[in-house]
Amino acid sequence: MINHKRRKGLLKLLAEHSTASVDQLVGWLNSSPATVRRDIAWLAERNLLVRTRGGAESLPQKKQRTFALSGETFQNNIDRCAAQKRAIARHACGLCADGDTIIINGGTTTYRMVEFLVDKRLKILTNSFMMAERLLMTSENEIILPGGKVYREQNVILSPFDNDISQHHYAGKMFMGVYGLSMLGLMEADPMLIQAEKRLISQAEELIVLADSSKFARKAGLILCGLNRVSCVITDTGASDAAVQMLEQAGVKVLAVAPEQAPEPQLQAERDWQAH
């Protein structure tokens, strides 16, 4: 057998068996012990296997790199400030009229809008695949999804390309959840989110931010846009006077709504859907 074919066969055997003695490799490769030992030494010098006493073993498998977004996962965040998010989402949906075209970004506050969108007749562009799935199954809304990669933990679809089909859709309003809010503007935790959401913001006339009062205390290193791009912030009555004044001084309309706990049947239905 030619050297490179024999050595390739030896590596394949180790991949299947993890470890093997010289005697085993001699039998499997139909080669002499001296040849097998030379092959083991040759491959070990090139870091293609680990030489052991009396044989060889395959290299430890490298842990595959996972491509996840920064920040908290959707499931970890969905139940946080749930009553505040529900009230904010209800008020946001009240700003939509049948026939409107709107954009909704992926997030746990914006996801709460699903409950109140089921009876609407809207054209909705969203990068939240869970929102899209629920609305397709429970409503008559027209749903548009961008192309791209699905990030399961954050429940969003992001495209690395500028020529995604979603760029051709224009909306009167965009409803956006954010990582944090400050006098500098809207903050996010991941550069890929910044890239995708800036693109969506440019396609809407009016930007409406959905942010419970805890978002005013959160800091992140990335600024999505300044407050001058924001038309309205819907928050809860727990927002401090200082936070409200900051927004109003920047020319942003502020709507503060009282928290609203969902009834138990609705909570159970939500749990069942998430388990699904």
C-alpha cells in the first residue's frame, strides 16, 4: 500500500476506534509492525495523532466554536418584567390600524405584541421567527421574514448581506425593543444586531421604542442610534422622573403605562406555546 493511503487509513481507523495498539493496526492495515510504528511516528511528528505506549490514539476533538450573539437569551429574559412588558405591548398594538405596514424587531417586549395582534389585519416585517410562527398560525396578518441565519437563543434572523429582500419594504412605524436606553440613545450588546437593526430603522418613518423601566439602568458599549431618531418611547409607570425628563428634553414623546398581569389561562397558554 502506498504510504499516504496507508497513513490516511490509519487515521481513519483511529477516528473510528479512538485508540489502537500496533498489533491491531498491523491486522487492520495488513502491514508489518515496523511499518506501522514508522507511520505512527511520522503522523505524531505532524500532530495528527497521539503516540502511546504500544500504539496510538486519535487527537482529542476540538470543541466547535459556537456562533451566538452577545447578551441574554430570549428564554432567560421572556418572563422578566412580564406585567410591564404586556402593558407596553398592548399599548403599542393600539397604535396600529388595519391595513398598516409595520416593522417589529426581535425581542421579549415586542414579542408580547403577538397576543394583541391576532385580531389585526396588518403587513408585518419581523426578524423574530417565533413571532412570525405564532402570527401565521393564529392570525390573518401578512408576515414577511428577512433571509439570513437563525439565532435560536435570541430568537432572531440576521442577514450579513445588505441586499436582503426586506430592504424593499417600507413601513410607517417600527416597533423596537432595545437592550438599554440612555441620553446617548438606544443601546445594544452585539454588533450584528446593530447592523441588522440600523437597516430596519432606515425603512420606517416613525420609530417607537418599547422599553420597560429597567432598561434605563442598563449599559452597553454599542449605540444603535441617537434619541433624535426616536419618535416615541412606551415604558411603564416605574420609569423615574429623571428618565422621562431626559427623553422629553430630547424631543421624544413618552407614554407610561401601568403594569398588567396576564390572566392565568393566558399565562398557561403562553407556557404551553413556549414548550411547543
